[in-house]
Amino acid sequence: MHNRISENTPRVYALCRVSSKKQVLADISIPEQRAAARRYRKEKLSKFRWGEESYPETEANGFFVDRAVSAWKKKFNERPAASRLLSVVRPGDYVLIYSVDRAFRNVGDFGTVMQAMTQTGVNVIFVSQESVNMNTSSGKLIGNMLATIAQYSSDVKSDRAREAKLMRKLGLVDKNKPSGEPEKIPWDENKLVLPGRIEEESKRVPGRVFPYIRCSHVKSLESGLGLACQEQAVVAYSQQLKEGNDLLEIQDVFADEAVSAFSKSFAERPSGRVISEQLKTGDHVVVYRLDRAWRSLGDATQTIENWISNGIHVHLVADGVRSDDPFGRLHFYTMAYISWVESYLTSCRSKAVAAYLKKKGRPAGNTPYLTKKIVKNNKKQLVLDVDRIGRAAWFKDLKERTGMTYEAMAEYIAREYAKRSGKKYKMTEHPFDFRRIEKDVVALPKMLETAAANMADVPTPEELHSRGVIKYML
């Protein structure tokens, strides 16, 4: 007599997904999702075995993997692996998914699929978010909130991509020009949706308008696209405010460049600190979108409440929301919570990826100074950035010979670029460029010491200068 498991015995399946080819190439997320599913089954579902089916067929039994498939553009039943999984699961089976956003980026799709699976008797478990229990009212609430946040995150990314495309189309940023202040082109209010003409409901009282913009990452700063869109929108909105109250005085745009709003409160950022110290009753703070100013729930609620209690107005341009409206305040606090959760989930994913990479002996975290990532044998690797090392050596040599400040170096580069390209000289206003020079030079000695074996490949300052240091800096 053969010892066979009953056909009615529940099986365990795992669904994994990544959105982009870049994630597939990195080969980090899918292995971590697989490992999490195996750990969960071993610890809590060991009496059940993996299902015999898989997708694609090269996957281990029970695993269904969608690679480079968007959950925002395609519904659950439109994806290859997910749709195949729906055809094989039976009542009583278990489906393990790493997190809500690995399967859903549309709240309507989440509700439809989860309701169908629950009514069929299929047990869906989000292994990193076990509080999402679709058999309880609170679990349904948390699940729908996470799906809503996932959709919001994808919607915002789409908005930013569309805004960046528009900035290029309008000529506000030239992808071939050096990073710095974008060209000033008259803003056409028909190009982006702005709220209708603003009528001051309160008395015409004097005050100042502080337009504020921010980007989190170096890439965003160097491209200039995100900041350009924000700047044009907050300036246009500020001008509308002044048209409704000619006693208002518009201040220069305050920008926090390559600064995290999740790890630093508004008052801890360079420009945020200046605004916080200068604000008085009757003043206005204009922000493109709430997450451009706040990514911390506590910081957002405390700062906004403090400003409102002191007669300071806050405006969100993209949403057409202002703090002196009761519904507007509800909008502020709701979006503050969503922005915080979105950043918190991103932080959790980053930590999980770092732990996985560390376990596998692969480099984790930010790219170290004077190195770069390359793709070799379909895997990302860190190697020395010999051009950047040579450039840093050139700066170090220049500073030692001339005593120039880093700001003077940046000005020298800007003038050299203008001379070589035939363009009009225009000094960049981004202090990040100066800091980047300094950090490269400071990191240089240790990098040269640890990379002595590779020094034959590093160009000398003279060689680098002859090749044109300008093209490496800009």
C-alpha cells in the first residue's frame, strides 16, 4: 500500500513579482521573496506540501513568478504567473505573497481578487504583513489601506514621469546641459493643472509667501527635472496668491536639494530651517505636493498644527488644497499618514534587501565614493570609477597648488565649460556641486590606499586634464 497524500490536502503556493527589467537584472527581490515564502511554510505550514504546478516551468514546485510585470498597469488576472495561479488553486490551499504591493498596485483589483479568493476558501497570507487578515474587519481595513498606498505610490511616480517629460518638452531642462539652475522660460499655466484663481477669504492682510521645493536623491538633483516642475508650479501659484492679495510679498524659492524628508524634519533641513525661523502671522508656505515637504507623520502634523495656530497658511499646489479650509486640513493629515507609510515601507524593503545582500556576500547600501556599478555576467558589481578617481586627484592637486576653495573650483569648471562649449557663462546655484568635489577629495586617500593594485588603470591628473576634466564633472 502506497503512502499517498489525499487529493483534498491543502497545498501551498507562492506568488512573487518584480515590476522592472532592472529589478530582474539585480536578482535581489525575487530570491528574497522566495526565501521569505519558504521560511513561512517551514515555520507555520510544515504539514502541507508545495503544490506541484509552477510558472514558469523552470521554477520550483509551487512557485509562480511574474518578472518585469507591472501590477499598476495590469490587473491580477492579466499577468502570466498570477493568472496561471488562479487556475490551479483550490479551496483550502494557501497562497503566500511577500507583501500587498508585490501583488497589487490597484485598490479595486485588490478588493476583487481578495473577495473572490476568500469566498472560494483560498487562504491568502502576506508573509511580511500578517496583520492583513481578510477574515477580520480590521484586517480588511489594513489590507485596503496598504493597497491604496501602493496605488498612490504608483500614481505619483506616473505623475512625476509625466511632469519630467513635460519639463523637457517645454525646454525647461536640457538633458545635455550641466546640472544647475534650469533655463527660465515663462510659465504657461495651461501646461499643468493649477487650481482656479485664488480668492483670499480672509482680510487683505500683509504677509510673505515662501515657495518651497525639495528632492530626495542626487539623481533628481542632477537631472533638474523634478525641481524644475515644482519651481514653476509653486511660483505660478504664489503669483496667483498675490493677485488675490496685493499686500503679499513673494520670497525667493527655497530649495532643499538631495535631502530626505523621512530622516530629517522640516526644521532640520537647510532651507526648511530658514523658513521656520522667518515665518510670522499672515505668511504663506507654498509646496507642490505634501510629500515634497513631509515624509514623517509626526513632523507633518506638529509643524502644520503649529503654523495654523500661529496664523500661517499652507498650500498644496498639485491638489489645490489649503490649510485654512476644514476639509483641507483633513486632506493634509490623511496625505501625511500615507506619505509616512509609503516611506516606511520603502525603508523596510531597503533593509530587507541589504540583509539579503549581506548574507550573500554582495555589496549593500549606497555606492561607496569613487566606485560605480557595472553589469557583468548578468549581475551588478562594484568597481573602481577610475575616471572619478582621476578627477578627484586633479582637484586635490589644484587645491594644493593654488589654495582655491571648492566653490572657486566649481566656478572655474563652469567658466571652462562655457568657454569650450561656446555657451554663455552661468554660475550654478546648486551648492551640492561644491560638496561633491570636497567629498571626492576627502575620500581619495583611503580609496587610493585600498585600491593600490588597480592604480595602473587610474589616469594621472595630467592625462585627465588633457582628456577634458570638464566632461567628467558635468
